[in-house]
Amino acid sequence: MTALVRLSGLQIAACKDGGVTSIVRDIDLCVEAGEVLALIGESGSGKTTIALALLGYARPGCRITGGEIEVAGHRIDRMDEAALRTLRGRVVAYVAQSAAAAFNPMLTIMRQVIEPALVHGLMDRAAAETKARGLFRALALPDPDTVGDRYPHQVSGGQLQRLMAAMALITDPALVIFDEPTTALDVTTQIEVLKAFKTVVRDLGTTAVYVSHDLAVVAQIADRICVLRGGTVQEQGKADQILHAPAHAYSRALVGAAAPRVPAEPIAMPPPAPGEAPLLELRDIVAGYGGLDANGRPKACILDKVSLTIRRGRTLGVIGESGSGKSTLARVVAGLHSAAQGYVNLNGVPLASRIADRSREDLRRVQLVFQNADTALNPAMRVGQTVGRPLTFFHGLRGRTRAAEVARLFDLVRLPAAIADRLPGELSGGQKQRVNLARALAARPDLLLCDEVTSALDPVVAEAVLDLLVDLRRELGVAYMFITHDIERVRAIADDVMVLYGGCQMELADARALGSGPHHPYSRLLMASVPHLKAGWLETTMDPFAPVPGQAGATADGCRFFSRCALAMPGTCDLVRPASLVADDRLIACHRELAEL
Amino acid sequence: MRRPRIALAVGATLVGAALLSALVGPLLAPHSIGAVVDLDVFSPSSAAFPLGTDYLGRDVLSRVLTATRYTVFISFVATMIAASVGIFFGLAAASGSWLDMVLSRLFDIVIAIPSLMFGLVVITSLGASIPVLIGTLAVVYTPGAFRTARALALNVAALDFITVARSRGEGLSYIVLREILPNLIGPLAADFGLRFVFVALLLSGLSFLGLGVQPPYADLGALVRENIAGLGFGAPAVLFPALALASLTVGLNLTIDTLTGGRKATR
Amino acid sequence: GLPVARTPIKGGRLRVATATSSTADTLDPAKQGIATDYCRGAMFYDGLTVIDEHSRPQMALAEAIETRDAREWTIKLRPGVRFHDGTALTARDVVYSLRRHLDPAVGSKARVFAQQMTEVRAIGTDQVRITLSGPNADLPIILAIPHFLIVRADTTDFRLANGTGPFRCREFDPGIRSVGVRNDDYWGTHAHLGEVEIFSIADDSARVNALMSGDIDLINEINPRIINQLKRAGFGVLESPSGGYTDLVIRVDQGHGRHPDFVTAMKLLMNRETMRDAIFRGYAKIANDQPIPPSSPYFNPTVPKRPFDPERAGFLFRKAGLAGATIPIVTSTAANKSDDIAVVMQDAARHAGIKFDIRRVPADGYWTSSWMKVPVGFGNVNARPTPDIIFTQFFSSTAPWNESGWKDARFDRLLLLARGDTDESRRRQIYGEMQQMVHDHSGIGIPLFVSSLDAYGPKVRGLRPMPGAGLMGYRFASHVWLDGA
Amino acid sequence: MTASLWVTRLIAGRIASAVFTLFLVSLAVFAVSLLMGGDAAEAILGQSATPEALAGLRASMHLDQPAPQRYLGWLIGLLHGDPGTSLVTGRPIGGMIAPRLANSLLLAGLTALVSVPVALTLGILAAVKRGGTFDRVVGIATIGIVSVPEFLIATVAVLIFAVTLHWLPALSSLRDVDSIYELLRVFALPVMSLACVTVAQMIRMTRAAVCDALTSSYVEAARLKGVPPRRLVLGHALPNAIGPIANAVALSLSALLGGVIVIEVIFNYPGVARLMVDAVATRDMPLVQTVAMIFSASYLVLVTTADIVAILANPRLRHQ
Ligand SMILES: Nc1ncnc2c1ncn2[C@@H]1O[C@H](COP(=O)(O)OP(=O)(O)OP(=O)(O)O)[C@@H](O)[C@H]1O
Ligand SMILES: Nc1ncnc2c1ncn2[C@@H]1O[C@H](COP(=O)(O)OP(=O)(O)OP(=O)(O)O)[C@@H](O)[C@H]1O
Ligand SMILES: [Mg+2]
Ligand SMILES: [Mg+2]
């Protein structure tokens, strides 16, 4: 069998300010027909660059400077723009990293999905629409007949990612490239999308290149794996071999980072003095968007009676899928969003609900660290400046003392001090996230609100940042509210875990107790959704979104998880909000008995 | 890349020439600016009068050299004020809803007051002097700068790093000046270039009203205007000031465009 | 060559563009203020008298005017005159037309003249008796000023004109245009033109371009610089030497003007030849700081010409203690060419060791807020038909527009003396002395008498200069015809 | 809340805020008119103003009433659709403005008809070829053209097409227009001159908006689908640029209505701008106020329309 895709000696360079820097060097690859090849490697290793080269495309500022690219008998490297145009979308199709950004917000989904078929003159509109609906069905999209009439913002991220795949598959291309199609999704959605992809790839016999940085994901779908680092191939081989017997040191590091983490050693803190108030205490917080109704509840109620406490030096993990209200919770604590009901106490003293009404001291004590370091750092400000500002603002440091303190902070987050003069654009993702952290630490806070600080990072870097957080906690005694959708991460860092679903608190438990004893059905679902570094896991796991047959939605007063709950009791769960079951190390909001869970 | 470098060179040369003429031009002027030196008017270029003479028989070269100083200086300062004030409030408006409300209404009103009325009120209450002139020009063009800056800043104000600064309790002026502004330098500079053109043109319009540069001095636009009767016979007196004005503004915009990496939004 | 029409051709439509018009355009003779108004007035109305090309009054709606003492006047009206609406002209109309100027609500610009008329009374239907507060031999000329055009009794609505004039008003749209059609029932010499359309183009070069493109036939206030160009292109230019002037106004009752040396020095700084050549391209006559033009029968040629003498001016400034001082001078486009006059003086001032700070102010509101209020400024005076009028309005101690604030009891006495005197040679002598007094003492510097310049298309015939104003003293419509070629 | 109801609310909100602004504008214009100095009586009498003549004329025009009373009277009249009568001509203001406004709208409309397509085409082309020679030439040319004073452009155009070539009339009097051909002839020069002024800014803003859209990742994604360039621009980039483009067009058009005094004077075109200048010169305050209201109303109408277009064009806002 001959290779469908062949890359040899591929070189790609970026031209910037007159200089030329090599991005990707000496890539030799081939993919057999019907095979799925995974490209794996850390952020910036050149995965996307190589994938795009298969379309004969280099991003603005970059150029393919050498090597041969052959796809389905076409010599891509020798084709001009017009010839490439007839190839793209027809012979090679591309599923972008972020479907949300790749869909045109102004056009309906159907128009965009069938566009490749129309511009290549493969079929007429009606035929294309029929085919698209077939693909929607095959990709397990809800409402396959009407979803095409919606606009991109009207469907969820996971659905968009599948719609993008439909768009790629509509022309029956010889090769499909999936560029990290699930990285931006939370675990439960990721499973759903992965399942759909796998089914389609198998059923259509598609040849695919699958780009990812997550080995566990790759394990589910790839036949062969190619490990990249710094623009060169480190190791190539059968999936089994790379996963179970990696030869290269970097491959081993990757496999190591993907293995389940040992829970962090609990950190010994002096026991609270009797009568000492907890550092942070939330009681019955109700928050949301839009005006308040007659009962004083917001029109769109995002958080519904959430209560929690965090003691000095402790870590609370908050988990839940996208849209469950995690960020809103952090915003309420940080004063960026006013709660409609309930109160927030800091050291036993009520915190004003708005920033403007908070004292500078209160602001200093609580610091928010954002998920996306790209947007959380001012691209026009040198990072030394960024970190130095809280020092001036809260502690009045200036000049040399400030510079010294900035250097100390950089050292604390394991960054070279020389980096202070750079702009964020000149840093890697992991470096940016550390700067982000250093800025929060500069205030010398008592509580750090970490909103998905590791989600945007590849596993190796994410590991490093997590380790750093653990170290800092030990060194500085800060408390964390650690928000994530990744239950593994929570297990690694938190003392207590709160599970949010639809703005309601489903479970509050000791982190070490996770995985043993009774749990809320949703918590179980979350835990089951974490991909395992084992081929075939995907097939055996349950489908997180499949509504339990015959179970419609609950009333407004019912349990939010009702429609997806396998243990739901119609007649009770859909009508009445469950009270909390109390066990020694956990609180579970459910109508079932503890023993049943 | 070669082309931007050529563009930059051309732009910088034009701006440099204007600046040079603004600085030392009046010293180089061969004749006194108000002196009637030629019995003929609108005379063509000659050895004695390289750019001919104007409608009164004054030396056009001397007048252009001096007028450049006024156009450059006044337009620059006025545009600078309009841009600074407009940008500060525009950025401030983008980060606060009631402030946005108040400022937007306020600037809508300023736009709505006819500039003729406004000019007259200014003259009757403050008299005509160069500071008043600059102030008037600035007021007329502040709302435009405000709108542009506000639209641009609305995009930036939604980004997380602004939220970070706000959650730290930073004041409005820190957020506006240190966090938002540096991200908008490019498009705002492009807007500045275009606004400079409009200011330079309005300057000559105001001098018609009596608010402008006082005789015997004039700005470039006013030179074009006072010599317009010479257009019919192609008098250099009308062509050269127009040319000087156009090359100044084109040069400035070319420079800004190439320095800030291409013309971005000028909304 | 082309056949040239010697005898006027009837009919045709003349399109005229004047320099100014606005929504303040009016068909009310009392409110007329700009050339466009006067032209329209002359088309649609008649006065009791009219001024001829020798500046003499001729009878119009009046058939005869008689007086014995220059105080009590009897006016006999022309019979058979009809208004455009068909009603006959009666003494009542005349009384109404003259007396309405006294009502402040009318806003008349001729109120000062009307106030001399202590009594205006109808005698029967065809005679009017006017009694003046004091003798004034010039009444027939005063009656010719445009504001005293005769309207129908009890007219308050001036949206259309109902006059007795050679044209009927077919359309009047203030600030846009007016159209007159020939009145075929006119009592006097019928006009040649069938129709006249008047509008205005404020922009000087646009006005000329419209003429040159053939869109219009007649324009006024042309820039003297383009006359050669116009003539070469086959267009006609009408120069009407007039007694109008732009004058330097130095208040002698405030500021430096209180010092007579300062006033004299300022007058000496006027380089009249340069002004005439550079600013007016020769279309002006050098004046001598007094308001009576050489064309007037009362002109006094013996007043010594004031030279351009910056050195002596410098000496006088120093004498007044003003060496190196900065003198603010207010100019405006409202006072025609005052900017340019000031600039020429400014250049001369440098040689006299003094600095002029020219402050140009808007034309808008100039007359109310700057004129006669600033220490040194400019005024703009249209030609007046008699020395009495100009001295009364601008120079007597009680003159409403005593621009420089100069007051002289002897001057006032001479004015009254001349006014009541019917002997021409005695008047000439008195007026001569008054010219000398103004030249010597008043704060007014009159550099030039400016000609009105109009231009017309190749088909326009019959234009000739009239004293006082351009466009044939605003009465072109009655005289012009269009060559049909 | 249903989508259409939400959009209706949003739009109603915009309109309400525009109306409120209009009220503030009326106050501001009135206040400024008080500061301006001089009144209609002084303006009418001009050189011949004497104190008692002034007093008499003022009384007859009701100018002796206190300012707030005059303002209220005018405002109440306006709310009833009657802006009152002109102090100077004594005619109803509505009747004076209506034909002029129609003229101005006609001129602005024709100019928009010419300049908007030209500006959009050039702006889009420049964006497509950004960085290329065409883009640079358009960029320099637009700046070059805006920096030539409009009276110079208009005068040059008249000199060439009317005086020298005799192809077109130098004046744009509306009366003699009886065919489309005549209409085109009469409006050719003023429309061309005005278009020069407005087109430049529209080109720049269109270019910027399309450039923004063209560098977005959905356009890159579409390119990777094999979408040809023309479709990329018209089908993908342009719909996203509609909001900013509508805003640019609205701003330029509002400048057309108010800022064309020079063009109106040179072509002797009876529009509102000249009416405004006249009214200010004669201190005909009811007229000034009413025209100022019309200016700001048209500005607000245009800007609000642009807002609404942006809302309707954006499915994200349409189906919140
Ligand atoms: N236009 C460009 N100019 C210069 N350098 C670029 C450009 N685009 C990408 N790069 C660099 O090329 C390298 C490879 O980028 P690429 O996007 O292929 O990485 P990746 O492996 O897909 O990373 P990620 O996981 O973050 O998507 C990176 O170091 C990046 O900084
Ligand atoms: N400004 C807003 N107006 C209205 N609804 C909002 C607003 N911001 C967020 N929401 C909604 O509130 C819900 C919770 O949002 P939140 O950002 O707290 O979720 P999250 O748990 O942090 O999700 P993710 O994991 O995607 O970050 C979502 O359904 C979101 O659509
Ligand atoms: Mg990538
Ligand atoms: Mg979130």
C-alpha cells in the first residue's frame, strides 16, 4: 500500500523584521490510506504549522521554504494558489483548533457547512443539504434537520466542533486534518465529540491527521503517533509503542505527565484558633445576569444558593462543566459581579459587593488569576511593569526596591529575571501564566482565585504550574479557590472539592475521598469522563450527554441534573430541590439515600 | 520590505520639509510678509518672485514659508488637544456605563451646535487670538476623536487585563492611560493624521470668519482662499499653498501609516 | 461683422447675480439694506422723485414739487398712475408710505429722514403737504432715496410687492431668488426686458464663473483683478465711479485718538497710490480724508492733498509719545477691503516706528458690536446724493453715525445754514469750508473713492454708469435690453 | 424574551436616547444663541440702529420677553409641530425650511448615491490588495483629496467643466430641471465636489473594517475550504464589516447635510446650510434653533440608523 500523504524534508520559516527564523525543520512523515496519524507535542512545537502545510498553506508571515509535500498524488509544494484552491476543502479538509473562531458569525451554519461542496461544484445545493443532514446525524448532533438553520453562536462549543467536522467531511476528502478539536472543550463534551469523530472516521474509512497535545485523547483515536518538539520530529511509531514503550526522553515525559497524579501531601497548617473566622465564607449566594424579578432573583440565575468556606492556607477546588457558573462564582468573590442575595465574609467581616466600595486592603487580600494568560496580560505592557504595578499600588514600592521585589517574584514563579523587559507576545504560554501568577502574588494576597489557570496549557507545562502552586502554598501559606473542569487537577491540589452543576452545589467533599465512597451521580459522571491513557477506553465509557430515555426536563424547582441522571426518580427529583445528605467528609445534594449512591 | 521604507522616506521628507519651513521658514523669506512688492498681481514665477505674487502683489514664497509655520503649529497643537481630550474621555467612556451615557450625550450636543454659531460666540466672548483659535479648533474636533477612541476602546475594555486592573481597585485614569491607551496607539495615530487634515482645513474656514490667524499673517488654507481669483489664470499664488498643504498632510499620514504598521481602524 | 442692434429689442429674460442676499431680503422699502433689495425696489416701486445721471432730482410719481421757504412743501402727484393690483395712486398712499417710517416696529432705515417731516398730510387725492422741522432745500433729493419708495396705503404684508414700478413681482423667495415681469401698464417709459431674475452668489469667483459659463448675464462687485481676463473673453465691464468709500475710523473721544497728532499721523500713513493700484487695481479715485467726491458739484479742490509721509507720521507718533507702540486696528469683511487697507498701512507703519496689530473680526455683527465702538477701526459708506445727507448722517455732532465722535459747533451751524439756503453758490462755499474742517480735524481717514464694478455678458446692451452706485444706480432693469443674436 | 421583542426594545432604547439628546441640544442651542450677542432687531437695523428704534422693533418681535419664556414658547410650538414664524421675514418657519430641506436631502441623497458605491468599491479593493500598490495609491490619493479645500475643488471643477468646456452649468438652480438628463447635468458638479470630500473618509473606514474582517480566523478557515477570493471578500468578510461601514456612511452623510455651505454658495444651491448661515447672521433665533434641531436630528437619525443596521445585521445581537 502506498502512502496517501508524504512529507519529506519539510522546512517552514517565519519572516519577521527582515530576519528569517525556522519554525519547522526536516519533517519526514507519511500516512497510509485509512490510517489516523496523531501529531503530538507541546504548544508551539509546530503541530499546526505542519498540518497547514498539508493544505499548501502557511500563515501570514510564514513561508514553506523547502521539502516535498505530496497528498493523494498531488505535489502540493509545486502548486500555485489557484490550483491549491481546487484542492483545499476537496482533497484535504481542515478542522480548526477553535471552531468558534472558524465559523463566520454572520452566516447560518448550513450555508457554511455546504460551502465546500458548492465552491468545488461537487453537487447542487439540495443534494449538499441532504448530505449535510446525514453527517449531522452521523456526528450525533441534536436536531440534525434544523441545526443548520442556526447561527454559530446559537450552538455550544462541542456542537460547533462537530459541525466543523461535518463541513470538512461533506466533500468526502481523501485526507482530513483535525487540529486539536477537543482542547477547548470540557471533559464531558470532549468525550461526546471524540466519540462522534471516531465513529465517522471508522465508518467512512477516512484518512486523518489528528493534532493534539493530550496523549490520553490521542490514545483513543490514533493508529500511529508522531511526537514533535521545537519544530522537529522526536519519535514516530505505532500508537501502542509510543504509549507503552516510549523510546525518546520527551515522549516519556509526555506519557508521565498524562498518568494520574498522586494527590499532593496535605500541608500542615496550624489549627485554627478557637473562634477564628474562616478566611472566606459564602452563604446562600444567588447571582446571575439581567434584572431582578419580584422574588429578588436575577432573570438568568447562574448561581443558586451556593455556600462555602475556605480556611486560611487551604484549597477549595471548584469543578463543573462549562457554563456551570464557576467563573461567576469567582467574580462574585472578587467583587466584579454583585450577588443578588447572600453574603460574602472575609475573615468574618462582610465584604462589600462592589469593588468601588471595598477597601484597598480587602482588594489586596483577594486576588483573581485568570484562565487565559493571553488576554489577562496587557499586550502593550512589559511584564516587569505588569508585575510591578500591584507592588506600587498596594505597597507603595518604587524604583530599585520595586525592581528587586519583581525579580524575587519572578524567581518565586521560576522565571528568569531577564524576562521583565519583554512584552507578553514574546513569551510562551506557560511563561505567560507564570507572569499572571506573579502579578497576583505581588499583592501578597491571603486568597488566590485561580480560574482555570491550567486549561490553556499543554500537560507538561500545566504540570509545572500545578507544582508551582503547591510550592507557593507551602511557602507563603496562601489559600486557593481552584476552579477547573478537570477533576484530575483538583485531586492533585485541593483539600476540598465543590461540584457545581447548573449553578447548584451538587457535592462538597474532601479531595482525598474522591473516587471512594458515595458520590453524587454527576460527580461520578465527571470522574468517568477523564480519558484514560489506554486504547479502547472511549468505547467502554458511557455517553455523558445521552439523556436517560423517557426522562424529560425538570421543573424550575426540581434537581438541575434530573434529565441526565441515571438514578433520577421521576415524580420527586423533577419537582423538588434535594436537600443535602451529610456524611462525615462530604455533603451530597440528592434525594437518594447515601447507600444508593 | 522595500515599499514601506520608500513610503516612510517620502513621508518623512515631506513632514521634515514642513517642519523645517515652520521653524526657519520666516527667516528665509526673501520679502516682508505684508509688503506689496510687485506692481502686478498674480504674476507668474520669476527670478525675483520664485512662486509669483499674490492678489495684492506680495511675494508668495515669503507668505507660504510663513504660513506653513501657522498651519503646522496651530493644527498640530489643536489636533493634539482634540485628540488627547477626545481619547481620554473616549477611553473613559468605554469603561463605565453612566460615564459613557453622560459623555456621549455631551459630545453629541457639541456636534449638534453649528460651528458658525459656536465660532461667533467664541469671538464675541473671548476675542480672536491664537490660543482662542486653537481652543475653538480643538473643541470642534474633540467629539470626533471621542467617538473614534470610544469605539476602539470598547473592544479593548472587554479584555481580561482590564478586569484584572479593575479588580485591583485601580482608578479610572490609570486604566485609561496605562492599560487601554498603549494598545490603541496605531489606530489612534491614523485617526490623528486624518483629523489633522480636517483641522488644517477648518483653520482656513475660521480665518474667513475672522477667527483665524490675523493679517498680515495667514495659514496655508487662507492663502488658497484669498488668492482663489487667480485660479482662472493658473496663478502660482493659489497653486503652491494648496500644494504645500496637501504635501504636508499626505506626508504626515504616510509617515504615521508606515510607522504604525499600516492603516488600521479609523472609526 | 456682426449686426449690432442699435434700437433696443423688446423681451428676453435677464439673469442677474448680486453678491449678497439672505433670508433678510425684503420687499419692504423701509427695510431695504443691500444692493439686491435696492435693485428689486427700483423694479417694483417708484419714488416721488428719482436722481438722474447728473445727481439732480427728477420728477417721478410727483408731477411737481413746490416750496417757498424750503420748509413747507407741496407735492402734486402724477395722474393716471396705477398700482400693480390695479388701484390708482392717491395722496393717501404717499402719506402712508412716508409716515410709516416713524413707527419703530417697522424697523425703517430712513427713520432719521422721516423724523424731519413734522407733518405729512393729504390735500385732496392728488396733493401732499410736507412740513419740515427746519428748512431743507434738499427734500426732493431726500425723497428719491430708496426707502421712500411709494407703497399702497395700509400695506403690511410684503411677501409680494404691490408698487407702481416698471416690473411686477412674480416671485420672491428671500435668500433664493426673485423674478420680475415687465409691467405693460407702466405710466412711464416701458422697460425693454420681458423678465428679470435676480439672485445672489456670495462667492466672488463663483459669481464670475457663472457669468463666464453663460449661466447668467449680469453680475456686480467683481474683483478688479480679473477685468482683463473678462474683457479678453468678450465680456463687458461697467465701471461706475461713486462717492462710496471705506474709511479709517479713529475715535477722537477715546484712546490715542484724543491726541490730534496721532490722528494726523495715521492719515499720513495711508499710501493711497499703492492702495489704489494693489487693492483696487486702479478702479478707485484718490480721496482726501473728506467725504465729498470730485464728481460732486460741491467738491472743494482747494483742500490741500494729504501726502503719504511715514517719516512725518513717525515724527508725530513720537511727539504723541507713541514711539514703538502697538496699535490695535479692527477690520472686517463687512467694511469692504478694510483688511487689505490695514495691511498696506501696517507695512508703512513699520517705517514710522510703530506696530499695527490687525484684528479681523467677523462680518456678522460687525456693525453693532465693533463699528464706532473700537478706538481704531473701519467704516464703509455708500455714496450719498447730497453733502447735506452725508454730513448730517456722519459728521454733525448729533449724527447717528458720527463714526469718529468728532464734534464741532461751528460745523453744525454751517450745516444748518447750508441746508436752509437755496442759493447754490453760497452753499458751495459753505460745503467747501466744511470739507476742509473734516479733512483737518475729524478722526476719519478716507483714502479712496471706490468705483463699482459690474460685468455683463456679450448680449447685454444699454448699461451705462450712473453716479452713486453700480448697476446703473440699481435701476438697470429699466434700461437694459438683450441683443437677440 | 423573544428575539424580535428584544430587538424592538433595543431599538426603542436607541430612539429614546436620541430624542432625549435632541431635547438637550435644543437647550444648548438656545443657551448658545443667548451668548452670541446681538439680536434680530439689531441685525435688521444694522448701521441704522438707534436706541429707540431698537426698543420699538424689539417689542414688536416679542424680543423683550424673558429668555426662558421665549424658549418655552418655541419648544411648545415645536412639540405641536409648529416652529413658529421667522422674526425677519415674518413667514412660518416650517414653510421656509421645507423646500430647502427637500433640496438638501436631494443633494445629499444624490451624493450618497454616487459616493457610497465608489467608496465601498475602492475601500474593499484596497483592503483586498492591502499593502499593494493599489492600496497605497488609494491611500495617498484619498488623503491628497481631502486636504484640498472643498472650495478649491468646486472652483476648479466649474472652471473646467462650465467655463472652459461649457459641458455643464456652473449653477445648480433647481427650477429649470424637467428631465433626468437635465437633473444629471445640474447636479453633476456639486455632487462631484461633495463626493470628493466624503468619499475619502468612507474609503478609509471601509478599508479598515474589511481589513479587520479579512484577518479574522473565519476568513482563514474559509480560505482553507477552497473559497475563491471574490467570494471570500463578498460572502465572508463583508457581512462582518457591515456595522462599521454603516457607521462610517452615517457619519459622512451627516457631514453632507450640515457641512456643505461652501458648495451651496458656489453653486447657488438653496439648501438648509445657507438658511442656517442667513439665520445666524440675522439673529433670527427661532429659525436658527429650528434648523439646528434639524441638523442634530438628522445626525442622530443617521447615527441611530447605523446602530440599528448594525444590530439587525448581526445575528448575535438579533437572536440574543
Ligand atoms: N506568523 C508567525 N510568525 C512568526 N512565528 C510564528 C508565526 N506563527 C507561528 N509562529 C511560531 O511557530 C511556532 C509553531 O507554531 P504552531 O502554531 O505550529 O504551534 P502548535 O504546535 O500548533 O502550538 P499550539 O499547541 O499552541 O497550537 C511557534 O513557536 C510560533 O510562535
Ligand atoms: N454577562 C453575561 N450575561 C448573561 N449571561 C452570562 C454572562 N456571563 C456569563 N453568562 C452565563 O452564565 C453562565 C455561567 O457562566 P460562567 O462563566 O460562570 O461559567 P463557567 O462555569 O465559568 O464556564 P466555563 O467553563 O465555560 O468558563 C453561562 O451559561 C453563561 O452563558
Ligand atoms: Mg496549534
Ligand atoms: Mg469560566
